[in-house]
Amino acid sequence: MKTVGTVIIGAGMSGLATAAALGKGSDLVILERDAEIGGYCKTVKKDGFVWDYSGHFFHFKHPEIEQFLLERMPGQQVRKVIKKSFISYAGRQIDFPFQKNIHQLPQAEFIDCLHDLYFAKPTDPQTNFKEMLYARFGRSIAEKFLIPYNEKLYATDLATLDRDAMGRFFPHADLTDIIRNMKQADNATYNATFTYPEGGAIEYVKAIASEVEPSALHLNEAVTAIDVATKTVRTTKGEYRFQRLVSSAPFPALMQLCGQPVDPKRFTWNQVLVFNLGFDGKGPKDVHWVYYPDRALPFYRVGFYDNIFESDRMSLYVELGSPNGAKLDVSALREAVLAGLKREGIITTQKLIAEHSVVMNPAYVHITRASTAEVTATKQRLAAAGVHTLGRYGGWTYCSIEDNIVEARALVGSLQAG
């Protein structure tokens, strides 16, 4: 059995950022069950196309973090892009966010939305996500876009989610904002600008990993059990006694590793099937991604890598949400995706010449009152025993990749101060 100061579970952005914050030379080991670093930020390169497991575009709020990464990416071209995103609705493109651009709808539908928005009752009870949408935006805006789109994304009834399930990432707007937007467009959201390296999201991962001793990284080594009382981790290759443990593994998986029961009704999530598709010719220009609320289409979002770097061959990511555990007929869904892309006019005469697919599971966690209460209480108990969790899945939350770096640095700061 090896003794180590810090055991880190997971070599995604959260785990690597923790190791980087601890610094080279620190007594640590990173245990990663996969053969590669990056988690869901892995990048696939095929036939001249560069794709991520999904569209991982970085939205920096902290200039010092962006600079930290760029300094460790010598020679890598990084584009800073002003986002162009739309909603495909009834044969037309509506600027995102929908609720601020209802004036772009056909007149009758615009009147319905404006009427229901005016008479919405934001003081009504908002105990879940669906009630929040109805109370703040009225029936028409909720049912034309906000509910169908988010139910396709989360693959669940929105009434099961906490009212603040998306936190700061939900584009809130009041009546004044919406009316003002009709004359003076202001569609800025948290990701109004984003950056993306020519080598894909993995380049940001490599930048973080450059601050980690290679010998500390143990790939193809999965954790099989954690004994919190004896501070021992058992893996597929051995055992480690630790002083402290930091996990970015999905929270219910960590609970099971620690021998704690998990209520399957309390912890739920969706899975996302991503098709990365490369074509021999250019497609739509001046768009980075499009949202699809139409339930007749299998996908909820399509992104255009080629429009970031202005390349001459259409390169797409296409995302399909489904409940955890749902059996996916990838071949049939691929055909449905291609048919949907043709219906939407994205594919016309172009020929598909390269492709890749991956299932992310978990993808979006379902944040509920019950899950939040369980996570909060359990995290406190585990922290008292030297076990800490972080990241989207470790914290069972909704956050950005930059948030993961900020959280990792804050955690290390508190551990070193304590």
C-alpha cells in the first residue's frame, strides 16, 4: 500500500486543475479510469476535422485564468468569437434568447406571447423549473420554446427540477428588457463571446496538465472502493492511504464507492448522444449553433465548428438528449439526424465524408431540492473526514469549465490554509 498526501479522482479539468493548484512536487496521485486525460473535454481528429466530445467553448470571466492557459499553449491559434446563435422556429430563425426576441415571431404568435407575458404572475408559487417558466414568462413563451427545448435537453419533466436548476446560465429577462429589445437589440448572455483553440478543447486540458508531474498521473486505473474511516482507496491496480481525497467523479458514484446507499429517485440525470459530422462542402454561414425546440426533430442543438475558423467544409456537432438508461439505436438515430438536417436545410448537396459519435452519461444532472439537500449534507460529512468533491458531476451542479478551475483553486487554498 502506498501512502500519499492527496488522492485526486479524475483527470478531467477539475482534477487536473486541483493538481495544478497544489503545484509540481506536491505529494499527490491522480487516478483516472480512462486511457486519456480530459474527461468530456477530449478532442477527436479525423480526416482533417477537429471535434470535441461535444461543443466545449470557453467563456472566460477571469482574465488571469485565460492568460494562465494561453501562456501554456505556445503556437496554438485561439479564436475569440462573438457568438451568433439562433432558434429554429416555424421555418424561420429567431435570435437567441427566445424570450427577448418574440417580436421576430409571426404576428399572431407575437401577440400571444406578449399578451401572456404581460399577464404573467411572477408572484405565483415557483417551486419547480416549469412553474418558474410559466410564472415569469407566461404560457406562450413557455410552451413555444422554453419547455419543449429544455425537456428535449434534460429528457425529463421540468416540474421535477428545482426552479433554479440552471442558475446563472438561464437567460432571465423581465417585461422591460423584452420590450426594450424590440427597438435596441441586446441579446448578451453569459457566453456572448467565447474562445476556441484550433486543436480543440483538449488544448486547454493540456495547458492545465502541463503544471502536473507526469509521474503523478495514473491512467487506466479505476477506483473500486473508498474506506473513509481508514482513509484508504482501493483501485484496479493497488491501494493508497491518503491524507485527503478530492473527487470529480459523479456524486452518486462517489457515495457508492464510499459504501453509502444512493436513492435512485433522488439522483437522476440524462445522457447525450453526440454525432460529429464532416462534409465535403460548406453549409450555412454566420452561425455558431442553433437550438431546436421542435419535438419532431431528434436533436436539440446543432453547432458549426467550421464557422469558428471559417473553413471551407461543414463540420457539425449534433446533440440528442435521452433519459439515463435509455437504449440507443445509434444507427437509426444517425439516419434520423441526417434526415432532420436535410429538413432544416443544413444539408443540401454536401456529402458526409467523416463521422464520429459518443454517448456522454451522465451529461446534464437533474438538480432538485432533494438532490441539493443530499449533496450539501453528504459533502459536509465527507469533508470532515478529508474527502472533498468538486466540478459539475462531483458537485452535482450546473457550471462552466472555467468555474471548475476557480473551484479547484479555491478548494486548494482552503486546504492549504487549514
